[in-house]
Amino acid sequence: MTEETLSAADGEWELDELADAYAYPEERGASGAWLRANMVSSLDGAAQHEGRSQPISSDTDMRIFGTLRALADVVIVGAETVRLEGYRPARAREVFAERRAAAGQGPAPAIAVVSASLNLDFSLPLFASPLVPTLVLTGATAPVERVRAAREAGAQVLVAGDGASVEPARAVAALAERGLTRLLTEGGPRLLAQFITAGALDELCLTVSPMLTAGRAQRIADGPGVTVPEKFALASVLEEAGFLFTQYRRI
Ligand SMILES: NC(=O)c1ccc[n+]([C@@H]2O[C@H](COP(=O)([O-])OP(=O)(O)OC[C@H]3O[C@@H](n4cnc5c(N)ncnc54)[C@H](OP(=O)(O)O)[C@@H]3O)[C@@H](O)[C@H]2O)c1
């Protein structure tokens, strides 16, 4: 792959251009899937401001966010992000309909929520009225009542861990077994850190936001670290209004 830096000097990118730029590669990891993360960070490494990522994002960041969703089979997200960011189900978007059909995908990606406690509001549209049933990834010892509540709401509960926690590699394998191989995680930082340390992350789409926040916000990956830093290669960079939209792939 060649590195490229494109600037939106002539106006904003068409969604089709973005979809081409972010197409999933043909190659797959050992799991049979490709796991990409999409995160935004301030210049000084904050992954949120006052508990939300929106203040460090931009309209173009959200266009790319939407495009990455439109290319994915499933969007994996940690329960705390669902709780704090008021997550909604993915929409079917006319502009991506033909592309998704050609890729053998349904009209919208499923959302897969990772949770041990299942302390989630199952009456929310994310669980009660999605276009595609929402998946809940949890451990084998998840509270039985909460598993029942999730299923009654219409969610599909997948067990991907022997204890209370989900094992990241098992989560990827469980999704791949269901034919969901174009994976996108939108964090949050505690979940992303686990995909990184498990060696399960193939690609990071990182938006560098031209803002400084100081303070004590989380970084994009928050949790125990790896023993040896893992190397990623720059695959592409887009620039708009000082925001850098980078794409790095595992070497
Ligand atoms: N900058 C960005 O791009 C970005 C992206 C997303 C989120 N954020 C920000 O990040 C913050 C939230 O992120 P966070 O790191 O605190 O939380 P998170 O990763 O979204 O969610 C953590 C929760 O996910 C569940 N979880 C994580 N790993 C698990 C495992 N192995 N097994 C079972 N469950 C597991 C647990 O849920 P239970 O407690 O239910 O068991 C845990 O409490 C928010 O402020 C949000 O705005 C920023």
C-alpha cells in the first residue's frame, strides 16, 4: 500500500471517495476477520473532554465515522461508551446501499456491546428497535437475569469468555464464526486497550484533533500495556481544517 496525504482543499470529500479510501483490505488475520478501530484524540492525547468525544471531533470526523460504520459488518463497543454516549443503532443509509449490497452486507452493521455486568438499559432503541439485532458479548458467568432481560429485549447474547469477562480474541472469533469479518471497534479506551494487548487489532483509524485539553482524560487506550510496543505502518492520511485523519495498519 502506498502512503498518501490528501487535503480537502477543494471542498469536503464525497462519501464515495471516503468509502474507497477506507475499504477493508482483502487480507484477514488468523481469526478470519479484520479488526479496525476508529478513535479521536486531542494533540495532547485526550480521548474525551468532560466525558464525551464530541468536543474534540468535527463534522468531517463524523463523516468518516459514518463511512467506517457503513463499511463494517459489525461495530464493537464497550458498555461504558454505550452508557455515556447514548449509543443508537446504526442507520441504513441510501448513499451506501449499493456498496453494501455488492459486498454481501445487510443494510446496516450490527452493534455488538461488550459488557460483563450487562448493566445496560435494554429499553433503549439500541436494543429494542435496531434494524439488525444488537449483539451483546459477555462472559459465561454473566448475571442470568440480565442475560434474560437482554434476550427479551431482542438482543442476541454471545458468550466469549469462561469467566465474567470477554476474552478479546474469542470475541473476534465468535463474530467471525457468524460471518462478521469486517469488524470496527469504536472503543472506548478500556476496551481498545484489551484488543491491543491481545494482539487482535489490525488497524487504527486515528483522528488527530487540533486541540489541547490538558487535564486527566483517558488516552485512546487505557489499561495494562504491552510488553514490547507493537509497530504499525502509516497507510494513509487525510487533512481537513487542521484535523489529520490517519490510518495505520499492523506491520
Ligand atoms: N476518543 C474516542 O474516539 C472515544 C471513543 C469511544 C469512547 N470514548 C470515551 O471513552 C469513555 C468511555 O470509555 P471507557 O474506556 O471508560 O469504557 P469502554 O471501554 O467504553 O467500556 C468499558 C466497559 O465495557 C465492558 N468491558 C470492557 N472490557 C470488557 C471485557 N473484557 N469483558 C467484559 N466487559 C468488558 C465493561 O462493561 P460493564 O461495566 O457493563 O461490565 C466495562 O465497564 C467515554 O468518556 C467516551 O466518551 C472516546
